[in-house]
Amino acid sequence: MFVGHLTGIGHAASVQVQSGHSGSVLLGGKSDLDIGHVLGIRKGRKALGVTGTTERKTRYCRRIGYLQWMRLFFSRLTKPTRLMAWPLAAWLSLVAATTMAQTPARFADNMAERTRACMACHGDQGRAGPDGYYPRLAGKPAGYLHNQLRNFAQGRRHYELMARLIDPLTDDYLGEMARYFSSLELPYPAPSASNAITPERLAKGQQLVTQGDASRGLPACTQCHGTRLTGVQANVPGLLGLPLDYLNAQLGAWQTGQRKALAPDCMAEVVKRIPAEDLIAVSSWLARQPLPSDTHPAAQAPQGKPLPQALRCGSAPELHGGKP
Ligand code: HEC
Ligand code: HEC
């Protein structure tokens, strides 16, 4: 089997993550390439007011992938039903074993299967994790997703567990995964931000997003992220449908140098031109906006004033006339 195949890595990675809000603490983890096939994620959800921990173990074996399905099936049954269901399971296993002995193992060898390890964190089909920390992947521009995978692999963004998962993969394969998640069409949830903020501050946020601040040499966010703020093909992400915590974490990470994009890093310049209290106004306004009816990234950036030289984006050269 091609080592770069995600299944090979997905089922061999044994990880334990404790996630709070925007800070996630790695409790321990090992990644061995023998048959460990457990991806277990333990989440401390105290930050969300949920007591106790939930543990989710996903067993996935490429050859006998039906095991995972059975586990899920059983976990959803009530206890008496579960007892009655075991003979059925035994029978199913027998049938499966017999079938496998006769024919080569059958499994759906497609991207949906191979990216199961990703979905353990990023939600089914990459729709985002439940707590605003694991970002949505579905429908984001493919070039943007590909650039992010490179950023994690090459140390411009940091999340060790993910970096380890993608480390052995070729750049072509990262691109293939990026295109897969980009092609998924999923509805967005309604905006849910409810942090305390005055209408005046929200109006300030809106003004910065839609008009920028000429006195600071700051273009409107819409100039790069698209008039509808749904992003621009192929390298600029949308800014709507993102949870407030995620927006704050990312803008904060650019401020502190924890997140970088390919140089020249225009977003690092953008956040430098916005005072901290206005950044919160911006994220609070963005996280309150419903998505427009067309949520797809725009085909190209709005034509208008050229971007200042200091705000060129290495990850999206097409924004200033360069080749993508
Ligand atoms: C252990 C949990 C975990 C797993 C498994 C995981 N990710 Fe992630 N991923 C994260 C977290 C957390 C972030 C956000 C980190 C941050 O705040 O910068 C992230 C960010 C990303 C981003 C950037 C998204 C954006 O909008 O900027 C991409 C793309 C991505 N992951 C793809 C993948 C793919 C593809 C896989 C499977 C190979 C994967 N991830 C597996 C936790 C995970
Ligand atoms: C000069 C063009 C430009 C301007 C202006 C700009 N951005 Fe960006 N932004 C980008 C590019 C390019 C990326 C992708 C960076 C990368 O590849 O990591 C990005 C990424 C982001 C992200 C990361 C999204 C995610 O899913 O992780 C956020 C958040 C963001 N921008 C917010 C803003 C806000 C808010 C403004 C206005 C105050 C703004 N940007 C103005 C070009 C721009």
C-alpha cells in the first residue's frame, strides 16, 4: 500500500487530545505505523460548561472497515437490544470472514474513506467540530486549503497532531485532499455569536470590514475576501460562517506571529493596522452575519483600487495581478 495513503496513517495514529476553547492541550500521543488503528479523542469540555468527558474511539481498519460501522451501530442501541444484537454480529462477522476468504477485501477506496481520520476532528464531511475550534473544511477554496496543509506541514501554522498526520503525505496528495474538501457542498449553520458588544462597536467592525481605514493604509476586507465575503477562488477564504472563537484565535495568532502565510504575509500586515479593540469589533460583526444565498467563493476579486504594495499576499498573488 502506498505509504502516503491517509488510511495507512489514519488508523495507525493513536492520539489523545484535550481541547478547551481556543487552546488545546496535547495530553500525549504516539504515532506508530504498525497496526494500532485507534484514533481516540478525549475532550475536556469544561470551557463549554459541559461536565465530564466524552471519549470517542474510532476504529478503522482498511481491510475490515465494517468493524467501525458495527461499533457505531452498537453504541446507538439500548442495552437489551445490544444483547440481542450480538448473535447477529457474530453471524455478520462469519459471513464477512467467509466472503473475505473467497474474494479480495472490498472497501470503498475513495477520498471520503481515506479522510476519515480528518473527520474525527473536523466533523463529518469536514463540516467543523462542535466547539468552534476545529474549523470547517467543506467548500473552502481548494488553493486556500492546500496552502494551509502546507503551512501546517512547513511550520507556518501549528497543530502538532495534524502536522504529524500529514507529514508523510506528498504535496500532490495534500492537493487532492484539498480539492476533495473544497468540492463538498454543505449548508452553513446560522450565525451564533452572542458576546456582549455595543451597537457602536459593531458598526465600527462593519465599517472596517466593508470600507477599511484609509488613515492606516488598511483596505476593506472585502477587497481581498470578496464583496459577499465568501472568499475568492482559488486562494482566499471566506470570512462568514466562522465561529467567533475561531476568528479571534486566527487574528490573534497573526498578531503574535503564531500563524503565518506564505511571504509576503498580507494578513500579518492587515492585523498590524487594526488596534486590538477594533479587531474584536471586526470578528464580532463578522460572526453575526448570515451567509448570502450564494455561499461559493467569488470567481475573482472585486475590481477596484489596486492593493498597496505593502499588502501583497504570497499565498494569493492573483490579488495583485501575479500568477496564482
Ligand atoms: C487531532 C485533530 C485534527 C485532525 C485529526 C486533523 N485536523 Fe486539521 N485542524 C485541526 C485544528 C485544531 C485546526 C485549527 C488549528 C488552528 O487553530 O490553527 C486544523 C486546521 C486545518 C486546516 C486549516 C483550515 C482553515 O480554514 O484554515 C486544514 C485545511 C485542515 N486542518 C485539514 C485537515 C486534514 C486534511 C486532515 C486529515 C489529514 C486533518 N486536518 C486532520 C485539527 C485536526
Ligand atoms: C490584501 C488582501 C487581504 C486583506 C485586505 C484582508 N485579507 Fe484576510 N486573508 C487574505 C489571504 C490571502 C488569506 C489567506 C492566508 C493564508 O493563505 O493563510 C487571508 C486569511 C484570513 C483569515 C483566515 C481564515 C481562516 O479560515 O482561517 C481571516 C480570519 C482573515 N483573513 C480576516 C481578515 C479580515 C477581518 C480582514 C479585514 C480587516 C482581512 N482579512 C483583510 C487576504 C487579505
